[in-house]
Amino acid sequence: MTKHSYRPLLWLKHYIVNGSQLSAKKRKHAYLVVTSLLLLLIWFLVLLFTTLSPDRYLSNWTLILPGAGAGALVSLDSVGQANSSTTSPYASSAIDPRVNYKSISMSKTLINAAAKTLHLKASEFGTPKLKMPNQTGLMQFSIKATTAKAAQQKAWAHYHSLQALLAQLRRDEIEQREDAIRVGMATFANKVSLTQQKLLEFQSIHGLVSLDQFKELALTMERLRHNKVNLVSELQGVKASQKMLEIHLSLTPKQAAGLLTLKNDQLFQQLLISYTNVTATLAEYRSRFGKRHPKVVTLQDEQKSVLNALSRRCKVLLGYNNKRLMLMLSADDLDGRAQLMQELLSLNTKAEGLRHRIDALSEQIHDWDHRFNDSNDDAAKLEGLQREHQVATAVFTSALAKMDIGKADIYAAYPLLQLMAAPTLPEESDNLRTLLAIVGGIAASISLVAGMGMLWIRKPILQKILTS
């Protein structure tokens, strides 16, 4: 670079260091004039900004997220249960729902939706300001507009659009969960249908409808055995009583029945009376006459004839001859023993009935025991099929209940957001711009005066720096 090319720089250096050749008085006057003109320009711009800037009205509203969680439990007896629980939105330290809601409330989607409700463009609607005080669930919103009514309308539009967007997100989240559950519902339903079909086929083939039927079979066997034990005990008592009467009467039940038959026959009774009379007369004559006396012989022949008639009548009535029974009727007081013989016959008849009942019960117990043994394996298989069907039904029903409960639990992913303070209708315009303009004017004025002061004292400072 040549020497001539340095001349403008040298002149500029000389002017900055030495300044103009004006006198101190003129130089001071020039500085005052320039400073005054610049101050007037600054405050003219401030005045122009505050005058021409439209008024701004600020509407405020506050939302709050409740901190409590919700829970639900549904229990279906012998089927299953389903539960739903929503914990507090602040239970996790990694996620703050207010931060999520902040992103949603400031999103373009929400701003466009809110602006559309007021027939405005998104740029005209603006973006609200948000404050979130620490250690609280509060969200403090504010938005500006040219009029107080417009600011409040913007606030309400933003709030309703936020709630609508959250409702849409909740519905979408529930639908996605339902879709995920429905994927498994088809499998659960098929499992229930398959287990039910297998159970019905088993019941129709084996005739065992339920385990209660098997239990009733076992109870029936126990009742039959118990009845048999009671009948055996009763038979032993009857046989003991019968034995005592046989010993007392010296008769068997068959003999007692024969005696009663003979006693009740009139012809036999007449022959018995004749036999008794002839025997008594014969005994008298024997005591008075000898054995070969004609009357004795005649009575003996008559006695023998009557006895033969009694034997024939006894055989007709009883089917056999029993001289002891015939003589017992004439020798004993039959009327006094008839009641005992009747009781003996009753006990014998009762004993025979009990024997038949015991035999019948024994056959029934044998049949039921055989049926019970055959049903053991069937009962075990039936219990397994019922358990399998019950488990499938419980899983299917629990899934249905879970899906229905999930519909009610709409605040699981997106907690409830309540309006704590409604959007305000501002009574006065926002003076923040005016205050900022005045503060800016003051700061500019101070900077200008400081700058001009630096220019006023620059010569001795610069000359000292250059000389050194």
C-alpha cells in the first residue's frame, strides 16, 4: 500500500485525536445542540410509539390439575374380577403432566382450532403466555387483544379448544386400549366356546351333569348303608323279642299260627268239645268199672272215633297232623295265650318284612356302589372340564369388565383439568408497552448523554494513550 493511500486514515486519526479547530466555546455549543437534537428525536419516537400503538387488553385465567387418584374394583362371584386404578398425575417424578399440557396448549393444532372458532387466523389470534408456579398444580394463562371483549373471547376459545383436544385425545387413547383388548377377546371367546362344547358333550355321553350329582350319588349310598344298619338293628330286636315269646309259649310261629287256625274253626271246636266230654266220662267210668266193662269199651271206641275226626280236620286245616297241638287246645287256656301268640305271629311277620327290606337294600347298595365306582373317573374328568371352562369364562368376563371399566377411566393418560379461575374481562388496557417505551427512552437518553460525554473528553485520553 502506497503512502498516498494512508492519507485518509491519517486525516481521520488526526480528527479523532485532535478534533476540530473550533474554540472551546463553539465546540461546547455544538455538543449541546447535537445532544439536544438527539434527545428530542428519542423522545419524539417514544411519544410517537405510545400515541400510535393500539391499546392492549389482557385476559387471565387459571387451570388446575387435581392431585388425587381414582380407583375402581369389580368382583364377579365365582367368575372373576376386574380392577381399574388411576394414580395421582404427580406420582411419577420423571413426568410432570403440566409440562405435557403446556406443550399441548401452545401447539399449533390448538392455536389453529381456537382461532377457527373466532374466525381468525392463527397469527391474529396470537399465542397465550403461561406461568406454572412451582410445587402447585396451577397453570396461569394470559392472552392479549385490542379490546377487552376480544381478549376474553380469545381466552374462552383457547380454554374450550384445549378441553376439546384433551377429550379427543382421551377418546383416542380409550379406543386404542379397546382395540388392544379386542385382539385377545376373540381368543378368549373361542376358548370359552370350546370348553363349553367339550363339557356339554361329556355330560350328554356319560349322563353326569354336575359334581353335585356325583356328590348326591355318594350321599345316597351313605343313606342306604345307614338305613341298612338301622334295619339290621331293628331286625335283631324283633328276633330277640320273638325268641323270648317262643321260649315262653314253647311254640314256634308256625305252631302258634296252627293253634289259632284250629281255635277259630267251629267244626274243630265242636269235635274238640266232644272229645273232651268223652274223655272226661271215660275217666270217670274207668275209676268205677273195670277196663273190660261194656261202657268203658264203648267210650274208648267213641273217644278214638272223635280223635280220628279231629286228626282229619286238623289235616284239612293245617295240611298236617299234630296231636300235640290238638291236645294243647283241650289242655291249655288258649284264650289267655292267644294275644301272646298273635304278637308272636306279628313279630315273625315283621321280621320277614325286615329281612326282605335288608335284602333289597343290599342289592341297591351293590348297584349304587358299582355305579359310584364307575363314576369316579367321570367325576374327575367333569371337574377338570368345569374348571377349564370356569377359568376361560373368568378370563373372558374379566377382559370384558376391564374394557368397560376402561371406558369410565377416561383420565388415566390425560388427567382431569379444571377451570379454577374463569377468563377475566379486563377493565383497563395493559400499560406494559408504554412503561417499556418510557424505560427505553430513559435508557437511550442516559446512553446518549454518556456517549457525548465520552466524546467531549476523548482528546486528552487518546493523546495520552498514543503518546505512551
